[in-house]
Amino acid sequence: MNKIPVIIDCDPGIDDVMALLLAFSSDELDIKLITTEPGNQTQDKTIYNARAFTSYMKQDIEIARGLNEPFFRRLEVAADVHGESGLGDITLPEPTIQESSRTAIDAMKDVLMNSPEPIVLIATGPLTNVGALFLAHPEVKEKISYISYMGGAAVGGNTTPTTEFNVFVDPHAADIVFRSGVPIVMSGLDLTHKSYVTVDEIAEIEELGTELAQHMSSLMKFYIHNTKQTPFHEENFETNIRIHDLCAVSYVITPELFKGDDYHVEVETEGRLTAGTTVVDYMERTGLPKNVKVLHTVDRDAFRNQFFNAIKKMDRQLGQ
């Protein structure tokens, strides 16, 4: 079986490490590179978390540091959701994987340009690194199969009334990426709020009794405790854990679990009330080409089972 080559750009983050776990467990993916940026926490913390979790999972993958700040905005992190470390209240062993000597931009450029086949770029944080890559090395665009992005929202935000957090952090970088011409599959809040695990279902993970299972259940409990302080319009928000970033990885592995439609999507960068909004042209008012597949539906049971099976598989590989 030919594996799908991917680069993962992330800001770990509770749901980022869950997305990494799914990617590590997959026989379908060939992870060429992990790059980090600030978002859920500062860059120093997100790259540490990426190194620590990847080391803990016994993976041998290059991890490169990206930009430390958004393009034109002051960095705002989500410590209120992800905790002071970015990984809730769990503590991982000191990482054995060292930070790459290459910057994220240089590493992404080299991996893309030297690949004999197009690479899928999985992005689960602000698009700062990807935007910078496209500005510095526009020639890499033809080497990207598509971008599987967790970010944006067609209807309703989680940071402002219209803005999802990842795009809010760096709307200018997101604007560059959405205008790049590279195909994008957007797992926005419209999808990710349907991509959940219930509080009762966490018990299935806890029953495994392994250290990894306990870490995952602890992260999910920490996550829901903090996110339920600012509930959205979806039902059962206090009992369902939305694992947002997992969607971007899951789509690459099993696109058949998802449904979506193609639209023209632009990112608002200057609006006084709407900066960072992903404006989806549902009614085709602009007449502009469709540039984004906006996902809106997921087979929730299959999505949950995929994640739980990934935990069980990595448990076996770690020998816990």
C-alpha cells in the first residue's frame, strides 16, 4: 500500500496531540515533518509539547520551530482552555527528540521540493508558518496535494461571534493561504462541533488502564471542564468533548467519513468586528472560483471508534 506523505503543522495543544496520536497510529500516513507555531500556547511551549509527545509515542520524526508571532497581531493564546503548559494537567517525560536545526519554513520547503510526489499539508493551528512559506517560496504550492485545515467557521465563532480561534490568531496568514490557489479542505466549527466524544464514552478509554489511556482521558476531562465555561449553541455542550484537530487528520485517512461542499471562501482581515472571519459564499454572490471544500457532516460513531482504536493500537505498540 502506498502511504500518503504528509507534513503536520500544529500548535500543541490538547486536541493537537490527539490529532498527532491518530496520525502516528495510521498505516496510511507517512509523516515527513512536524512543524510548530504559537496558538494554543506560546511557541516555546508548543514545540516542547510536540517534542515531548512525539518522544513519548516513540516516533522518530523531525520537529522544526516556526515563527514565534503572528504576522501583524499581538499573540493571544488559549491558556484558559489548554492550561498553562498547553497540555492540561498531564506531565510527559523529558523529550528525547531535539528541535531541528532547520527552521520550519526551510524544512517544509526542502521536504516539499524534494518529494517525488505531492504532499498533503495537515494544519491544526494558526496558518502563520504556511503563510510565511507561501510568501518566501511560492514554488512549493505545486508540490502540495491539498491542505487539510482545522480552522474557520461558516456560521458562528468560538472567539468572537463570527471568528474561530485558529484564524483569529493570525487572519493575515490565513488570508494568504486561502488566496494561494492550493486546494483546501476546511474542518471548521460547523463540522468539529459534531465531532465529539461524550463524557460517558471516556470510561471506555479509562478502562484500558494504561498510562496513555489515562493521559488521553485526563486531557479530555480537562478540555471539557474549560470549554464548557463558554458554551455555544450546540446541544449537550457540557457533556460532549469536541476533538477539533482530529478532524484534519481523520479526513486524510478516511475522507469517506465526511461530507462537504465546495465554496468560495475569503478571510476578513480588517473588519472592526469581524477580523478573522472565514466568509463562505454560500449563495455564489461573488462569482469567484470555489477554492475550499467546507466540511459540514461526519459519521460521528465511526469518528469516535477511529480515535479509540488509535489509542488501543498505540497502547499495544508502546507495550503498556
